[in-house]
Amino acid sequence: MSVKSVAADVDVDLRQLFASLARNWLRILVVALVITGLAFALTWLATPHYRAETRLLIETRESVYTRPDGTNDNDKPILDEEGVTSQVEVVSSTDILKQVAQKLNLSRLPEFDETADMPMLSRLLVIAGLKSDPNEIPPEERVLTTMREKLNVYRVEKSRVIVIEFSSENPRLAAEIPNAIADAYISVQGNANIESNSAATDWLAPEIADLSKRVKDAEAKVASYRAQSDLLMGGNNSVLATQQLSELSSELSRVRANRASAEATADSVRRALQNGGSLDAVPEVLSSELIQRLRERQVELKTNIADLSTSLLDNHPRIRALRSQLADLDRQIRNEAEKIMKGLMTQAQTAQARENQLVADVNTLKAASARAGDQQVELDALQREATAQRQLLESYLTRYREASSRKDSNYLPVDARVFSRAVAPSEPYFPKILPITAAAFVGSLLLMAIVTLLQELFSGRAMRPAAGARFDRIEQVTMPVAHEPSNHEPADIEDLEDRTAEAQAEPQAADAAPATAPATGEDVKSARPTLGEVEIDKAVEKLITTGAARAIFVSPEGDEAAASSVLVAREVSDAGLRVLLLDLTASGAASRPMLDSGLFPGITNLLASEAQFSDVIHPDLYSDCHVIPVGTADPVRAMRAADRLPIIMQSLTTAYDLVVVECGPADAQGIDRLVGEGTEVFLSLLEPNDEVAQAAVELIESGYPDLTLVTPVGYETPGTPVPGRRSAA
């Protein structure tokens, strides 16, 4: 089997294609001018619409002079993005639109209520049932529906500005309605603040009365408990027992320090007296006035002795008298030091006694302070409760006074203001006659140009042979005369069957006997049922009755004989089966008459992995049969994947009731990949000749003994190639 693609043999002639625009310029221009004139007339007769807008700014409107004490601008949060978006919904709410509609009496205007002045055409449509009766809808709902269609409320991106946009046939209404909506929104917000303030005062009044009673009860409990527990308060707002304990503790520490100091000083004096050491190192001894005078006298005597020792001897009566006085002074100093020591010891004993007394008093106060601490805990709890109630009462009183004052003065600022009011527009925003007319002219020109190019392309006049494409010269062959063979006049087809039967009988005769006699005429006639019928109808009947899944057609005579597979496929498809024809000829002889073109993707594209099954299966133009043409891929690349043919055939057999394969002048080896379970092999012929007989003999000898001969001669359907020509197309 050979596959050769000739699909890519034409190309688009761009010069011829765009030359069609010049040839049809008058038609294009006339159509464009007609469409432009219609657009101009429609825009000229259309009712003008005017549009105006009002802008709101969401901001805090509280003044520094009216702001409550202790608050500032940061205490009240400004609306975030979601809050401003919510206000957009409030502006376009039904309640506000109802107020505006009632205020401006919009129900009397035909623009907002169709029933106010219904045209005669609309009345006739309502009577005929082609249009719903607007009277069935409440008037208020009709007006609101129209207002919502003309109203556009949106928030300016990245800002707290709300735009109220409205369009109307009346420029005055186009400005009045958005202004009225803004005023109604401000009024609604103010009323909402008044209602909120009134609700707050109504709720705070009984709460304040109840809190006053609870504060009074809480403070009474504090006073009663303090009197019962005898918790006397001292300085620094503390319990008297605790304060006394603190003071006694401080006194005890001081007494202990004095006692320790006295004992230490007495001990140092005692050691100095016992060891005969100097008493000058003891501060208490040196601080005694008597000892200081004795020390001065002692220094004076030592000075005199030193002066006299320079002129007198040590045993001189005067020196001895001075030394005697000096010794007496030392005894007096030591006696005085002993008295100081005794005084310090007495002072230490007194401090010890005082310390013992203070320790006993501290222990007594500790027990009293512990009891007072437990009682203080309970007292603190009562005081906290009373304090909390008092603070809440003061907060409520402050809020109540503020709310009451604002309610009496009727001052409740709204957190929004109109900073740009709508004015009546002088020019309509619709229709814009010049832009619409220009757009209609340009668009109609483009549309007509595209239509002209498509007509030229689909007509085939813009096609030309592709570069490098070759077209073989078609040889004209005379079509044979179709007639019924009779018993008295042997037909050429009968001769072909006789010759084919002989080839079929040779292997059997060789096995039966070494030599046999030549077959007679009766023997040849008996072989005809084995070879099958030759009419298209009989071939179709055989495929349907046997339930064949594949039909392989071999056409030794070339393209003109490929009509048999096309006719069989169409007849089986007309019988109600799902049929697909697979064209494996070199020139696409079977698929071209079914598709009227050879430019469709086909089996070569599928083998080359350039397409899928859904891309290569196409419908027959003259029947319900499906077709897979030769394709447009490189045949050399496709043949490299010829081993995939059995898999493709198996997939097609699963999807279709019958797969008809036109193989052209193929041999037995060429159709081996296509044969499977439920396969019927057909030999298509136009004129019995040696070429056809030789092909039949080779197929029978190669293992296809049930070969069926079929001819398309005398059997024609729309789009079928005429036998007798060298091309099936």
C-alpha cells in the first residue's frame, strides 16, 4: 500500500482576493451610505436624554464648640471603605426614592409612568396580548422601577465621595431629582440620629434612677460594716491597728539598736579597764566632761614633769609630788570610766526591758492587725462596689445631660454634606449624532469589506496552484456499457470468474490427486458462488447480513474503480448503520468526491501525530457516511508510523458498525495490516482483463479465498465518480 498526499496543491491569491474590493467598491459604498443614513435618521429622531450629578462627602460634622468634654476628633471613627459602600446603598434605598417621587409628583409624568400617556401602539399590543399590561403593576412600583433604571449611585474610588447620577428626558428633572435624593438622604440620616438620641435618653433615665439607688445602698453598706468591725482609720488612710503596729515596729527596732550600742560600748570599756589599755579609743569616755578636764590636768602635769626633769633629778620632792598627782589623775579617770561603763550597762538593761515590753505590744498588735486585715478585705470589696456604681452613675449622668441638651436644642449633625449640587444640563448626553453616524459609516465599510473578502475566498476565485504543486494529466477512458449477462451470451465478467475459480481450485486439486483433468464449463459455473456477486446491492446485502466489521476494497484498475467503495459505504449508511470510509489511495480518489476537496486533514495527519481522530473524521456531503481522507501531512513521515494502522483500525471498528477501506491497486501484503476479525475483502473492477485476473489470483493464493468481485458500472449516485475515467474525482 502506498500513500501520497496531493492535498496541499492550492494557495490563496492575496492580490486576487483584495482586488475584489476594488471590483465591488460601488456596492460597498452604497451599503455603507445606506446604513449611515439609517443611523443618522435614528439618532436624529431619538429622544434626547440629559444627565446631571450631585456629590456627597462623608465626613465628621461635629464642631469643636459642640463636641462633648473629654472627646476629640479621633474618638469618633470615620467610615471605612465598607461603611461608605453601605451609605451608597442607603442613598439608593426604596424609602428615599419614594420620598423623592412623592415630593416631585413623578407619577404624573409619562416618562416615569407609562400609563399616564400610553401610546396607541402600546395599547394595541396590550390588547393583543403581545405586551404585559402596566396597569397590573402598582403605580408606586412602576415609578420606582423607572427611577432605578435612570439612577446611578456609586462611590468614587479611594475616597469618601458618593456620586448621585440621574438621567432624564427633562433637563430640569435631571438636576432636581439627584438634589432631592441628596437632601432626602441628609434628612433621613438626621432623623436617624434624632431617633438614636431619643432612644438613648429614654433608656438612660430609668438606668440613672436605678443606679442612684444602688450607689446609695452600696455606700450605706460600707459605713455600716466599718462601724461594726471597729476599723478606725489612722493617717495615710490606713487602719489604726496597722498604723500602730508599724509605729511599734519602728520603735522596737530603735530600742534594739540602742541596747546593742550600749552593750557594745560597755563591753569595750570593760575590756579596756581589764587589760589596762587606753581609754582614749572609747568615744563615750572621751565625751565625758570630767574625763576631759582630768585629761587636760594630766597633760599639764606631764608637761611640768618634763620641764623639771631637765633641771631636777627623778627623786626630787617636787618631781615626786607631780608624779603622785599624775597617778591620782589616772585613778580618777579609771574610776570615771567605770562609772560610764556602769551607766552604759544600766542603759542596756533599761533598753532590754523596753524591748521586751515592745515585743509584747507588737505581738498583741499583730493579732489585732490580722483581724483588721480580714475585715479590711471585706471593706475594700464593698468600697470597690460602691466606687464602680458611683463611676457608672456619673458616666450615665454625663451622657444623659449631653443627650438631653442636644434633644432640647434639636442639634444633631449628620456625618455627610453636599459639596456639589446638580445643575440643569444644557446639552444631552444621548444621542451623539456625529460620533454615532461616523461609527456606523466606518463599521459598515469594514463589515462589507469582510463580507466581500469571504465571498471571494469561498467562491474559489481567490485560489491559485501552490508553489511546487504538480497535477498529472488525466487520461480519458471510455466508460463500458452496463448490461445484464445472459446464459446464451457469456459475459466478460463470467470469463474472469472462470479464470479466478481455476486459480482458487488449483491448491485443492493439487492436494486431492497428482493430476486432474481440465475444468469443464459446468465446473467453472459451480465456482461462481464462491467468488461472490458483482453488483453493488449484493455486496451491500452481504456486508449487512454477515455483520462484517471491515470491508477492504482493492482496485487494480486505479482511481476510476474506487467508486465501488464509495457506493457501498453510502448504501450501507443509508441502511441505518454507522459507516466510515478510510481512503488509503495515493490521490484521494475515494474521499474527494465525498468532500469536494482534498485539503482536509486525514490519515497521514493522524499517523504523523499532527491531528486527533476528531480532526480527521469528516461527514460525507451526500449521505450520513463519515470519511477519513488522505490528509495533508508529509507522506514519508506518515509511512514511518504505518505500524499504528492496526491500532487505528481497531479504534475505528469499535466506534463504527462498518469501516470501509479503499486501498487502490494494493497487493495482499499491503492489506495485511488492515485485516482483522469480521473482515470482507472485495475486488473492484470495471472491465475484465488480465490485470484484474492476475490481482484476483494473487489475493486468493495469498490467503483470501472468499474474495468478492464488485463493479460500479451502471450504478450512480450524487457525487460519485463516473467509472471509466482515470480519476475518481
